[in-house]
Amino acid sequence: MINGTTAAGFEPVQQLFEKQMHSLAEENAQLCIYHCGQKVVDLWYSKADGSIFKPDSLVNVFSSGKSLEAIAIASLVGKGLLSYETRVEDVWPEYRGGGKENTRVADVMRHEAGLANFDTAIDVDDLLPENIKANRLGIVIEKQKQHFRSPEIGRREYHAMTRGWIVNEVFRRVDPAGRTIGEYLAEEISGPLNADVMVGLNAEQLQRVSKITPLSIGRHILASLRPKVLGRRVLHSFLQLMVRLLKILLAVRKGSSKRTPPVREMRGISFFNDNRMRRGETPSANTHASARGLARIAAMMAAGGHLDSVNCLSTPAWQELHKDPMPATMGGLLPTRFTQGGVDQFLPCTDASSQFTKALNEGREGFYGWMGLGGSIFQWHPDAELGFAFVPTSLHLLDFFNERGKLFQEIALECAKRQGTR
């Protein structure tokens, strides 16, 4: 059930893909990689016989979409319509209040806006583009008070869904056409690049979606008890998982962040399979894409903002997006280096680096971008001219750093270095 093509020199990636798909708990997955503007890996897998899962099937990639909203804001910066130093209230006067007055665009992009959670749940219909433009979501954000965890934790706290909502409000107020991020993406990125990447789906696109299937915490832990040599279906052993879970629970206890469900109707991850949710715009957690589509956009980013004859970002916009990566531990736990444009920079580790730093960075040194809950990865490597996308439908929720996909990045980077750049 593995299909696709691999260019000469990248055969080790396909070999690893075949091994992982047959050994780990996977249902469907796509892997696509560009090198020097050319597609060198295009693979997809389905566990089921006669599956309708295709290379252009659309899958929710969750937080991988955060890099798309970063590209949208960068486009405004490149046109001189916005600066990362701009205070949000300067383009959105109603945003002021509740301690939010001095929040810069860069603070929002670095997850330092103090709005990781809202004090009220959003109605799913408020996320439809027409209702976003009617300010139904904006008025909720305007009423929020800035809230940080303890000083020990710091200002950087993961705005898992809220960053995209805030950024969308900023974007539509600054964009001369008043578009949402989903509309901008379709008109200026996905459309020109012929890339299947969408924020907010229409009726035709809904027919192409493959649902996501979370691997339950219990099943994941149970699977981790089996030794790797006996066919363990998850990446990490029971001991590795328990050590990580303990550290995460300790970090959560130190904080005091509010915990209101983000969407009123949501009763778990599976709600993202509801078509009402799929139609709405939550750029930070509800982007639907194929690996082929994401990899084309990643190839464009790896090349400095253009691919083939399509120019998506000016050189100044691209440079500003990647500028000033600031190290900070997110939520007292995750070591990150978010640029002012809102993408993470992955760097080499040292022997003294923490376990989490190594888990996040080793194997993806030199990449920029981010990743999504349970497995998806959307990143680019400018020096090696690599555009990378991994899109699974099985969500391994305890694979906190998307390491099963990171293995493909590591091998692809080695192959690219042997091939050289242009």
C-alpha cells in the first residue's frame, strides 16, 4: 500500500518510510520533499486495501498551519503595511484594554501576547469567514484580559489556537482587500503555487478530506511496553514516555493559565473531523493540506520566497520573517527560538543540551517552521534548499516533538548534503 516516487540519491528516505509505515501504528500518511526546487520524494501510504486515501487527500495538519499565518503577516510587512514592532492596538484600536495595550505584532507571533486561553468559548459558527468579517470573533478577543503564568514560567506560552484567531483579525484589518488569512492563502500562495493547502474548506474540498484518528493515551502507553525488537508500534519506550510525562505534569502544575475550552461545541480532538469546524478559519490549528501542497510552499520558503516563476514573498519580507530568533522556554517546558515572524529556528545541540532540546532539534538542525499535534511537519531548510512535509492521519499525541517525522528530516538532510545545492 506504499506508492509514489523517489529521485536518485534519496532512496534512504523511501527505505525508512517503508520501514516506518509497516512497523508503527499508522493508518494513512504522505511524505513529500523538495530539493533545490525539484520534488525528490513523493510517497504515500494507506493501511486499508482499496483505500480512497490519495496523494492529494486533505488532512488537518493542526499547528503546522502556524507557519502559514506567519507567511501571511510577512507579506504585509514586505509591502510596508505593517511592522513586527507595530502595536496591535495601532491597527486594531478596540484591542486595547486588559493589559494588552503595548502588545506588539512580534509578541503575538512569539506566543508572548498573554492570551494563550480565552475566558469564554468560541461558537463554531463564529469561525466562518463571513462571521469573522462581521467581527464576531474579534469582539470576543477585544474583551480578553492579558494573562501570564507565574514569573518562573515566563511570558512565552503556547497560543495553540488563539494565535491564529488574533493574527487573522490583524491581517484582515491591514490587508487592503480586507481578506481573511484563508482568502489570502488561496489567492496569493496556494492558488499560484498549485498547492493543496487551505484554511477554511468549501463544499468541494470537504469531499477530499481524510479524517484524523487519535491514538488514545492508553493505547499509546500500552504499546510502549513492548520492546522494539518485538514490534513496538510507537517510537518511544514506556520509560522514555514516563520521564517526559512527569516533566510535563510538573511544568503544568507550576503554571496558572486559564483553562477554558477554545470552542464551545468541542469535546475532544475528534471534533476537528466535524465539517462545521473544517469550514471555519482557525489558522493555528485547523489548516487542511496534502504533503504535496505543504512541500511546495516549503520549497518556496527554502528558496527565499519564490518557486519556479511564482514570487510569493519579497526578499525583505522573507528576511524580516526569519529575523531575530529569541530563545525562551515555552510554558516552562519547551525550548524554542521563535523569530519575530513567528517560526521556530532549529539549531545544533551540545552535550549539555537538555533532553527536550535534543528531542526538538537533533535531526532538524537548520530547518525553520513548526509542526502539528500528533505528527505533521511543515518546515524548510534554506541552506540545504530543502522543503519538507510529513502528513499522517494517525495522531500520536505522546510523540510530543514529532520525532517519528523528524527521522525523515534527518535522512533527507543527509541525502541533500551529498547531492549538494545549486
